[in-house]
Amino acid sequence: MRTIIHNTTIVNEGREFLGDVVIEGELISEIHESPLSDLSSFDQVIDGTGLYLLPGVIDSHVHFREPGLTHKADIASESRTAAAGGVTSYMDMPNCIPQTTTFEALEEKFRLGAEKSRVNYSFYFGATTSNLDLVRQLDPKRVPGVKVFMGSSTGGMLVDDERILRDLFSNSPILLMAHCEDTSIIEKNIHDFKKRYKGQNDFPVRYHSRIRSVEACYASSSLAVQIARETGARLHIAHISTEQELSLFSPSLDLEEKQITCEVVIPHLMFSSDDYDRLGCKIKCNPSIKSPEHREALRKALSSGLVDVVSTDHAPHLLREKQGGALKAMSGMPMVQFSLVSMLELSDAGYLSRPRIVELMCHNQARLFHIHRRGYIRKGYYADLVLVDPNTHWQVLTGRYYTKCGWTPMDERTFQWKVRRTIVNGKTAYSDGIVIDGVRGKALVFDR
């Protein structure tokens, strides 16, 4: 079957131009830098007039909660949500039940992905204090990376012993993705709050950023960077949330030359501590949402080269699990459906160009993880594409999102940009409010 996306503005590899993209089977077969006049040879014509065509978003940081936590979310529901947001590939974290810290658990997740996922998928392996032998045996062509919880761990995945960290950094055959918050600083902050408030067991969520503080983030991130430099490890620091952490990274090197890279996630770009009074625990996440000054620094860094990729840290919980305060409410929020439109709104606000969005959410994700034939609009690459409309005015309301947990902190937010169509491996997975049943993604392959 030959499909053409006709008369659309293509955003790809630093450029915007009016043209056509031809799809044959799963792959892009032709790219035309001006619209064709004769469309008679095509089986399907998708009219892209007035729309922008981007590579499908690759989200390298999600928590889809399966197996074991499927009352919150699952691979089927959250991959539907991803498709509705223009996300065509994702990489899922290991803190589910059982944790993805054994080969048996990893194989089960790949089985579930093949059976249920509406978009392309892969799964991280989780580091523990006792599974280094398994880390050494990981297949670099199949697994995107090893997740290291240097703080804020779920269950038994906390690895904050420096000796064990050095062994892990010295021996991992693939990229290490680190969650960096210093546990001892967090525990001291909790102790100080309880002492000040006479043993109180919870505090208003606005104090979350003072408990999981700037100092806790910077101390852990700087330690990770130091160990990586001393051991030669390939390190990627997840969800940096502070201006101070930006100083740990270099804007001067090409991505392939960087040993140490970083990610910023949508929650830290879209919210600040000023939003706690309005949204409460709906925006509680780890690392915490910080002050407006930190959000502004992260936004400005999007164009500087300090930030390498943008992801979501999509982490659904039921609303009843978000009750409480800075200590008791669960941390995380569902964001994957709104990542691309949020970034496009930041572009309209002047923080970065549309080609830079594509670089941070598509090209650099593919380059960082060496993903085989994805992340670009190129001949011979998989047809993972998204059409977005810049001229809508729509409000997020119940019924307009797909996450299983049934809520989002984006409720009632108005967007100008809207995802119109998401194409996965040449097939339409989402179109104008409808997720297409029967479409399944593929396991990502890494060219290492």
C-alpha cells in the first residue's frame, strides 16, 4: 500500500519546508521538498494542508505500571495515551511488581509489550545492590539502559553505596540512567520538619520542594557525574529539576561525543512551586517541582545545548493515592498525552524553535540510545510520524484523555496545538480523537 502525506510543513533535521512524505508498508519511501501535483498513483492520500509533520515522539522515561500495578495503568491503556499524544515509541521503567531486576521479569515485560502495546516499546533493567552479574550480561541491542535509583527508590532498588555504584559504573555494558536525590539529605530534612512541627507525620505539599530539596538533587547528581568521570561510564541523568544541576553539563560537545548527558521532563517545565496551592498533590513528583526560578532556568536551557532530551516521567496513580501531603501522597503524574503540545506551546512562547523540539524529543532520543531507523523523517526509516495542527483552541477536559487513572494535572488547560494523527510503522494508530484498535508497535532495536 502506498500512502502519501500531502502538502504539509515537514519539521526535520533543523529545517521546516512544505512537501510530501510517501509511505510504503512500514517505511518512508520518498520525501518531496515540494508538494506533488499528481496523486493518482497512491492508495491513500492524507491531506496535510495547514498541518505540521514531525517524526513521532520518542519518550525514554515512562512508568506504565505493568505488571503488578495495573489498577493505576497498564501497557494497553498508557500506550493508547501515548499514541493520542503523538508518541510513537517509549522506554518503560523497572519499578513495577515484580521489579525488572531479573531476566525472567524482563522477558515477561517484552512479552506484554508485544501483546498489548499500541506503539513501539522497550524496557529498562533495574540495578540493585546484588545483580551486577546480570547487568554485565545484558544485550545492548535489546535493552536501552540500566536504571539506577540513587535516591527515591521503590522497594529494593536503592543503590547509594559508593563502592557498589563504582562497581556498577565500571562494569555496565550500556548506558546508566540515574535518578539522583541524596537520601541522607532528604531524611535530615524530614527529621527537621518533624522536629519543628512536633512530630507531625505529614506536611502540606508545598513543603515537598524543601524536603526533596535543591541540595539533595545537586549532591546526588554531582556524585554521579564524579563517579562517571572517574570510571568512564556512559551516564544519563534523569529529570534534572534545578538550575544548579545544569552546571554539571556541557553544551559544547556533539551528542555522540558526550559521556554525560541529561534529561528534563515535562512536569518540571510546565509547573512550579507556585502551582502547589492550585493543584496540590496532583503535581507532587520526585524530584520535586521547584520554584519558578528553577523552571525558568530549565526552559532557557532547552536551546542552550545543556539539555539533551525531553521526556515525561509519565507516572499514573489513582487520585485516592494522591491524597495526603508532602510525605504521604504518592509521587508522579500522567503526562504522556500532553508532552508534544506542551513543548509546542513553549515554542510559541519563544523558548525554543520547532526544529529544536524535534531534536530534543525525536532526533536526540534516537541518537542517545542508538535506536535503529527511528527518530527522523528519512527514506528507509520506519514511518513513525505525527501530524499536528497549530490553529486549534481546545481545552483539556474529562473524556479528552486516555490514561487509565482517569485524571491529569493538565485538566482545564487550553492549548492552541493539537495532535491530529499519529502513524506507527506506517499505520495510523490515532486520528482525531480515536485510537485505532488492532495497531501494535514493535520492540525497539539499538544499534550498539
